[in-house]
Amino acid sequence: MAPILIVEDNEINAEILTTLLESRGLANEIAIDGVDSIDKCASRPKDYYSLILMDIHMPHMNGYEAAKRLKTELNITAPIIAQTATTTTPESIREHASYITDYLYKPFKPDQLFELIDRHGFQQA
């Protein structure tokens, strides 16, 4: 089963996501920021990750920039779901639509996370 990449700089948030995914038997890996996400994706085959959960507000490189680089420079095909605690505008959603597949707004309920995972085609082996 192809893992889900969690890109999250907050250790507690990363642990929560890992625990939730593992409770459903979903393999996952963690990248601590946008730069780390690019490094991890660059060191793996293009379609290694089935889905990327990308925090937006991170040090070193924000989630929008990381997502854009993953899609345009590395040609990653996995859907990228942005995680954010801030409100997005229709203009912002349109601006990032070519590399952000969907949004998960923090705080979220586990069912919201799993509904997005199911919606974007993640299949368990």
C-alpha cells in the first residue's frame, strides 16, 4: 500500500494525524516542513505517495510553495490536501487550484479527514 505523506511542522499535529491514519491501517510518513517534503518526494519514485496532507503555515517553505514545487518540478501526481487553520478565499483557492486538490480546515474531526481521503481515491491494499 502506498503511504500518505504528512507534511506538518507541529509535532503534536503530526502525531494526531499519524495515530488517526494508523487506526485505519493507512501507512504514512512524516515530513517536518515543505523543504523536507520535497527532499522525501525527490528521493522516491514519482508515484510513491498516494496522497499528501500538506500543512500551509510552516517555517522554511510554506505549504503552497512546497505543493507548487512538488507538482511542477517533481511532477508528483498524488493529490495534495492543504491543512490550514485560516480561512481561505475563493480567490486563494483559484490561485492554488493547479497544485492543491482540496482543503482540510483545522481543527477537524476524524470523519472529515477520512472523507477527504476516500474522496480523492486513496485505496487500501
